Amino acid sequence: MTTVTRDSKALLDRTLETAAGVLDAGRIAAARRRQADVLAWRDSDYLPILYGVRCEAVADLPDFDWAEQFADPAASLYMQMKDVIVAASGDGDTVPSVRADTGVVNGPSVLGAPFIVPSHTKPVCNGHVPRDELAAFEVPDDIRPLGVIPTMVEHTQHHLAALRSAGLADLVPVRHCDTQGPFDIAAQARGHDDIFLDMYVDPEFVHSLLLKSLDIYVKMNVLCKSLGGHPLDSGPANEYWMDPGSVRLCDDSGILMSAAMYRQFCADYVGRAFEPFAGGWLHYCGGVPEGGRPEGLHLHEVYCSIDGLRGLNFTTGGDWFAEVKKVIDRKVAFLGQMPRGPDEPLEEYFRRVLALCPGRKGMILHAGPRPGEGERFLETWHAVQDEVFT
């Protein structure tokens, strides 16, 4: 039996060499153009589809846990490059990129939130900041010395140097870290129970904290783009490519409040978060398809009314197709997967998905081929578009 090394530098060099052999500059350029078209509500030649396939070159390589990745940027980049290779091994419209994968704690840690680095998941907050400390805190012009940001910068600079050395920097940009969103940053630092009570007891404090969290969100994104050499108004926005636009905003905590409360406390800050970057897209976790849970759907009308929102990523236990149609009808692109019946033929599934779109705009689909479909998957996706939109 051959023993595979767990030397992170050697493994990273191996994956960078493999990536150089599978990354296709022409395909990446087409994928960037198609994704940017969808997120700018422009017609494209084809709606993009994102998927990966098994790559034997990396299939049996070892993994590093999250604590190991946090401590070793080479291990973190290696793990991400394995995913880049899997995506590039398919023929789809994935736009490769990597990031300083330091978890959701980047923003809250600037406010002083304590965090832990477990092995089984990314760094998470394990405590909250007292109200008086949050009230007294002033966001400095330079946030680089605060919280986890020094580690984030170290990882970003490492990834940039490694990709440049391998000749891959133009094909695999280093995007912004997990910057969350104004309310998610505030809620993690203050604590969800407390911040929801604060909305009733001391709304002025909540708005003050959200202004600080907005400032942190913007400064984190500006810092990441400065480090990565990206303009503020276009380029990698997490896993998608935008032009115009360049950021993702997470709202996992925002979906816990009513639409009325969201309008009062959150919507304005989301719009202001997008403004410096010419727009962005929004993600929330919450809807559980298997559990019939529809969290977040009650905010879609509000989301779609926010200036600068160009795309929405969600899952739901509600009527998935109907909810996606509502989003697209409001001229906001849907980004994500769509459920497929267990015995549904590929062509019929694609027709059902594409029927939601007003032509070749409105959706970036995440879907993977089932056994036996790999060789014709992308060809079928394009052929059905030619049929439906002719």
C-alpha cells in the first residue's frame, strides 16, 4: 500500500500542478461572462450551469480538518484547490476562486466576539460582547489588527503568492472572505436573544450597532479586494462572477424576524452594504427541503425591493419552483439548485427549470449529472435552451 503524505506544502504543490492541467482559460472566460450576464439581468448565449465530476487525480488524497486549515494556510488552499479541480473537471460554467476560509467570525471578531476553532467545522463564536462594550466601540479606519482579521490577511496573502508562483493567479482569483452581512455580524456579536429583545427595548442601540456592523462589512470587503487586486464594482463575489457588482451578503439571522421588523431594522443596511460595490447577491440558510420548512420565503418581496440586490440563493421546504418563479418575475436572478424527481428524465427536468425564465436570463443553476448522463449533460442543457427559447 502506498502511503500518501500529509505534508500540506507537498500536497498543495501537487494540486496546483493538477489544476494547471485541467483549468481551461477559454471556458473560464465564457463562464465569467455568462454569470455576469445573469446577475446583471442581461441576455446571454446560454444560461450557466454549475457542476463538477470526480477527478481521480485528487479523489484519494487526504483531508485536513478545519482546525488544521485555520493553523496552516497551505492546508486550507490545498483543500480548496481539490474542489477547484473537481469543478474544472466538468464542462460546466463554474468560475474557480479561493478565499481565506476563516469562517463566519471575521466580522463579529472585529467587534470583540470570542470564537473557537474546532476541528469539525469552521471557526464559530462561542460567546457574546456585553452591550456597554458594543455601545462604546468605534470602528477604526484600519480593521486589520482586530479579531481574526490578521489570520484572514495572512491566508489571503499566502494564497495569492502560491497561485502567482504556479502561474494560476489569473484563472483562480482570491475572492473576499466570509463577510456575512450587517445583521448577521451584529447578531453574532450581541447574541440573538439579546438583539431581538433590544429591538423592542432599545431600538436606537440596535441601529447604532447595525451602523457599526455595516461599516465593518464594507471595510472587510474593501480590504479583501485591495489585497486581491480586484475593483470594487466587478469581479468575484464569493463563488459567482459579477459585472456590475462584487459582493455576497449573508442573512441567515435576518430570516428569523417578520417582514415588518426586517423593513424597520435591516433592509436599509443591506442596500447600503451593496452600494459601494455596485450591487451584490444575497444568501440565507434556513429552508429545509426534507422537513417542509419554508423559512425565509416571507422576506423575498422585501429582498427583491432592495436596491443593488442582483441575485438570491436559497433552499426551501415550500413550493420551490413557485418561489423561484416569483423571484425571477421580480427581475432578481435565482442562484442555486432545483429539485429533480427521482425518475425524471434529464430533458424534462431542464424544460421544467427553464420554463421559469424569461429567455436566457434569470438563473444560474447548480445541478449534477446522474449516472450515465455525464457525457451529454452540458450538451443537453444547451440543446433544451435552444428548443425552449427559440
